Amino acid sequence: MKFLDLLIKAIEKVCTGLLVLMTVVSFAQVVNRYIFSKGFPWAEEMALYCMIWLIFLGATLCVRRDRHTRIDFLLLLLPYKIRKYVEVFNYLVCIAFLCCLTYFMQPLIRGSMMAKSIGMRVPLNVLYFSVPVGSFLMVIYMFLMIYLKIRETDPALAQQEPNGGNQ
């Protein structure tokens, strides 16, 4: 768990760096375009690359913090034991989706090995690798969330115990 916590801290720092870089590059592009009537040919591409990597790495942070958007009205109506296993099933479905997404990205990644972006002349793989990297990290943390969900005790039972469920 210590390694996974360090990994989350590293992902947070990378996301912060990407957000700052995206903001600075976009701001410089706007200033350059409106004040000097010129644009950097690579700025929009760099901002796009940063945003896509930020999305997949940020999704990993959301998985770890259990903060993804969901409608849980019906889920909260279920008894705790059933709800717990529905949530585990939900994670398993998400893991299957991410594995399929990564699998079907492979031809695109292999096919674009020699292709370079127009503005920055960076291989397109740099962009496309965000999908398997983000998916892999999300799968790791979804398995962690499944483990934590299975070990979780019913909050109502924990409140009834004399020491609050802590031992």
C-alpha cells in the first residue's frame, strides 16, 4: 500500500505539472497571437497532449479517491451487503472495459509508430500511450478498491459495537 500511495503522489505531481504547462503554453499562445499577430505552431498540440494525459492520469486519481461521477440513487436504497457486492461488480465491469480499450488501442499504437505530429514533430505514440498507461493505472487502483470494499464493514454495525468497531 505504501508504494501505491507514493504512486498516487507522483501522479498528482505529474498532473499538476501538466496543468501548469498547459496553462502557460495556452496563455503564451494567446498573448503571442493577439499582441504579436503570430502563433506558435506547436502550442495547441502541446496543450492537447497535456490535456489528454491529464485526463487519463486524473481519472486514476478519481478511481483511487472513489470520486468518479455516478448516479447512486438506486444503489443507496439497497441493503449494505448487496450494495457492497454491486459496487465490486461495477469495478469488475470497469476493469473489463479498460482491458478491452487497451486491447483495441494496440493496432492504433503499432500503426502510428513512425507517424509524427505536425507542430511538435513528436511521435503520435506519445499521445496514444496515454490510454494504456492510464487504463493500467486505473485497473491497479480498481483492484485496490475492490479489496478495500470487500474488507469494509457495515457502518451501521460498526456504530453498534462498544468501541466503535475499532480494535
